[in-house]
Amino acid sequence: MAISDLLKTLPQYLVPQHALSRLMYALTRCRLRVWKDWQIRWFIRRYGVDMSVAAQPDPRAYENFNSFFTRALKPDARPVVSGAHDIACPVDGTVSQIGAIQDGGIFQAKGHTFGLKDLLGGSAMRAAPFQNGQFATLYLSPRDYHRIHMPLSGRLREMVYVPGKLFSVNVRTTSVVPNLFARNERVIALFDTEAGPMALVLVGALFVAGIETVWSGAVTPPFGETIRQWNYQNDNIRLERGAEMGRFNMGSTVIVLFGPGRSAWRPGLRADMTVQMGELMGKMKS
């Protein structure tokens, strides 16, 4: 661990993380035309956002910065894999880490792992189906498309909100802060699929002013202090592969989990690779 990385990360322990995120929530929803147009123009220039693939390519047409940030893409912008056993990538982003869940631990960065049980809200029952399974941690940078889609068709079983910190999830911070993804606020969606249980863990971060799903709307804010659970066993909510399941109002990380022996990641897929929603991420095993 570089001393410079440690020193640059230290202020995150000291700042009022949730207060700053509430401020960001307000700023990104301001409809004042001069303000929101300036925000959007600056952001496009700063991060090189490709508006040609946006369903609405005119930056001035968005009612506020958040509607621009969570913009839809043109229907043909992200083709979704169609093979019977194909697992689709759920987001645009970068592979932070990918591999096997070993001894209840998930690799975070050099020198750091975090617990599967901790990630899933401290429930051994919730973690059991994923023991010795597969994980993929996908980081969404500010320039990326920020809607989250289904890797496989699945029936929603449960959603869990876990309160926590709001550390940044960039490369430097993940290399410094222990147990980062099991400490940050997160929303867990559990599905039953043809490949067995699948979890999509939407991890909050500093300045992430909200997480929402298509079936419940906004889950955060408000920022809670206790774990909340929603059971959907009797609601028959089914989403097809490639369908939108949620979005980040500002950027963060998604962790995908599968159980043991039912899936394999695409050969050659590794940390630091750029990926796009809909591309081949892996295969279900027969």
C-alpha cells in the first residue's frame, strides 16, 4: 500500500459522507436551466461522454443533471447476448475483480478480502447458496452508462437494504479501505435463475445520491440505520435477461454472485478490463 494512497484516502474517514451525498442529491435535481445546463456541458467535456448513443442526444433536453446521468441509451446501442447459456454483463464499466468465492471470502484488492456473509447483511442463510461460488465486481466510472440490467432471466425472491458508510469505490480507495464493499451502504437483490441463485449487490459510495430498482423505485434516500428486507416470493416479479433492474443516481459498483458449479466466467475476463452491458460475461453450466 502506497503512503500517498493512504494519505489521499484519509479525508474520507473524516468528512460527513451522508451529508455530502444529501447535498449532491439536491444539486443534481435542480431544474434551474442555467445551472443544470452548465453541469451537463461541463460533465460531458470533463469525462468525454458519448451522447451519440443516448436515446436523447440533446444535453439541453434533460430536466436536471440526474436525468442526464441516468439517461437511457438507444435500443440498439447495447446488443444483449442471445445464446441459451449466455450470461450478459449487467453494466458498462470496468472489472474491478472477478473469480471464485473461497472460504467465505471475496477478493477486494491486493491484501484485502471481505466476507460474503458480511456483504449480504450478516445473514448466514442468505450467504449459504453462494459459498464456493463465483463473483464479479464491476466498477462504474462517472462517464459510464448508469442503468443496471439482468445478467440472466430471473424471478425476484428478496431485496435487502443494508445501511453503511459511503467511501468512494475507486481503485485507490479499494486498495486502502479494508472490507470496503461490506462496509458501504448497499441494496441486495436476490433472484432465482436457470443457473440457480443469483445476487446483484448495488453498492453505494460517496456522492451516490440514490439507488433505485424498477420494482420498488427509490430505495435510498432516505439513508437508514437498520437493515430492511422485502420478500417477493408471492409477487411473481420476473425480469428477462438484459432488462433494466435498477440504476445509480451517481456512480458506484455492482457485485454479481452465483452459486457453486452452475456458471463459469468468460475465459480471459480479468481485472481492469472494460466491459459493456449486454456483452458475454460467462456461461451457465448444464
